[in-house]
Amino acid sequence: MIITSDWDSGYCAIIEVANNGSSVSSWATTVNIAGSINNFWGANMTQNGTTLSLRNLEWNGQIAAGATFSNMG
């Protein structure tokens, strides 16, 4: 997670998903965070406590081998 801006009551961040294997047509990942998410784009998101679970949307499931997807946050 890359924090792009930070202020007392929150922050903006970008989350990257790296594919270190063969090409995939869908992906999912989890990230531990502090606080709660009020707005998120680029992935289906659920939050349970400090665990943020993300999975691809219909248009961004494909990640080529060795590529990184970061158009979400």
C-alpha cells in the first residue's frame, strides 16, 4: 500500500497487486489496515476489522505474468 496523501482524519492510498506467476484472469488479495474505508475504487472490497479483502472487477481481472495492477485505491 502506497499512501499518496495523509491528513489527521484519513488518507488516500494506492494498493498494488503483483503477479509473480503465470497470467491470471481473476485475482484476490487481503491487506491489513488501520481504521475503516469510506471510499474505494478499482476492486470489490469488504472490510472485517483491520482486514481489507479485495477482488477484481469484471474489467480488471486479467494480470499478465510478471505484471502489476495498481489502478485502485
